[in-house]
Amino acid sequence: MGEPKHIERYCGKLAPSLTCLARDDETAYDAYGLREGGLKAFASMDVIKAGLRALTQGHMQGKGIGNVKMLPGTFIVDTSGKITYTYYSQHAGDHPEPEQLLNMAKQA
């Protein structure tokens, strides 16, 4: 969820060979079945551990945009538009490992 200026800033740096899209509403979240998290999704030991791990790797939380209570998810979509992998995060810092995603993408 964001504005075109956010995509321009990050997509070119993180995924220059991909077309990245943004919406300023929750339409995409709804379409992919993503949901808002409760208190535990933002204030638990798992969240603290994930935050510390991110900090030690040099990542900092930026300003929240849109509904900051929405939980993330990760999807691999093949060239025909079929979703071949889904990962619904249990808390704000819950993400699949990059190696896992690469392996799943190779199988798609």
C-alpha cells in the first residue's frame, strides 16, 4: 500500500527488472486475503526478535503509510498470472526466507 512515488523510490533499487504497482487503498489486501493484525501481531516477543534481527542487518522502520495494522503477505505469481505460492504473515516481522522464495519460484 503506498503512492507511486514510493514505488519509484524502492522498486528501481530492489527489483529493477520488475513492474511494480501501488494502490493507496486496501483493494489489493482484500483481493489477496490479507488482514489486519491485532495487538499480538505488533507487540509480542516474536515481533521484538524480528525487529532486533532487522536492526542488526541495518534495516530501519520508516514512516507508516496507509493502514499500518495490515499484516504482510508474500505471493509468487507465475507468468500466466497463477499464484503458485502464498505466505500469510502472523506478525509484522514475519516473512519467508529469501532462499525459500527462490526455491519455490524455481518450482513454479
